[in-house]
Amino acid sequence: MTNKELLYIEDALGHEKFMKSCSVKTSSKLTDPALSGYVKQLEQKHTELYNKFLNLL
């Protein structure tokens, strides 16, 4: 894997980690159960994407 590819994966991991943390914070603050459930689904999706990028290493 080239240095440029490693930098891309590192950047993508950072973005996914950030999106997951935002989803966690947001879902805990929402009072609408449907909207909170949707944001929790987003959290799961970002966790999956994070793990996929991590497995590339």
C-alpha cells in the first residue's frame, strides 16, 4: 500500500470516528423516538464503515 493510500485511509478513519461520535451525542439528546432511532442507525452505519476501513490496514 502506498503512502498516499495510507493517508487516505487514515483520513477516512478520522471522519468515520467523528461522525460516530456526533451520532452518539445527537441521539442521546433527541426526544423524538423515531428521529433518535434513525440517528442510532447512522451510528451503526458509521461504526461498520470505520471497521471496514480499519480492516484495510
